[in-house]
Amino acid sequence: MPKQVDHESRRRQLADAVCTLAHERGLGGVTLRDVAERAGVSMGAVQRCFPTRDEMLVFALQYVGERVTARARERLASSRARTPRARLTQLVTEVALLDAKHRAEAGVWLVFVSQAAVTPPLAEVIRESYADLHGLLERLIGALGIPGLDPRTEARTLLALADGLTTHVLIGHLSTRAAMDVLDKHLSRFRAMAADEC
């Protein structure tokens, strides 16, 4: 009797292989054959999960985006931070992938972002990820309760700042500490605005 394989588990295994190869070589170095070899499965096993390379790349990008978003949500859910500003700082830090343990993931994300500029299906996945993160940020900024503050615009600004900091840290333009200082300086605006209202 043939061994039963959990299809979704296999797809995630292959997505991990895609991410490893993308980190090492960029997306140009990611083929179905390379992924099969890296994952230790047959070419047929890869093709049963992903008939085309494009489908495989879209799934891998969704997988990375979902992982980052899920981790951000978990961090908020388990956070001991009591103030909305502290929770906001935690969320943006998580989204920016500034922690050294997320450096490879940040590299993979940027590889996909650059390819998304010329690959509409990848761009759609990234837009969906950004929309989800934007919603989280907007809710936390709204919870600050600062009159005259537009949570939607501020969430867009923070998301763009987080993305920029990811790039600057990854290429070595800023240290993680310097990026955190930039982030803290930006978020301190909210504290100053709240104080002005008192």
C-alpha cells in the first residue's frame, strides 16, 4: 500500500526549500528540479503539488507572508505590554524583521518584493499581506485615541518605514540598534501628540 502524504504539509516543505534557495541564489536560481533536490523529494512529487514554477513561487510567498503576519498577531496576543504605543512598537518591530533571527526571512521577503515588480501574481500576494498588516497597525494607532490623528495615513507611513528599515538593516546601511532608534523616534511623535492634547 503506497504511503499517504499530507498534501499541505508537503507544500509547506517545498515552500521552505524555495525560501532557502531564494535566500541563497535569488529567484532566478529556483527551479522545480532544484526545489525537488533541496527538499529531498522526486520531481513528480513537486509537480503534483505545483504544476508550474509560478504556482510554486506564489505559494511560497503566501507562506512567508502568513508566517510573518501570524507571528505578529501571536506577539500581540501574548504581549504583556499594557499601552497601545508599546503594542504598536512590538508589532512594527516584528513586521520590520529587524531581529537577527529573522534576517534570512527578511532577505527572502526582499527577493520576492523585487520580483513582484515585474510579476503581477506575486505583487497581488504582497498587496494582500500589506493590507492585513495595515489593518493591524491602523487599529492599534486608532486605539491611541489621539484627536486629529489619521490612523489610516499613519499606518501607511509606519508600514513604509518598517519596509525601509528592513532593507537598510539587511544591506548593512543601518545596524539593528540604529533602525530601532529610528523607529522609536518616529513612534515618540505619538507620545508628544498625546501630551499636547492634555
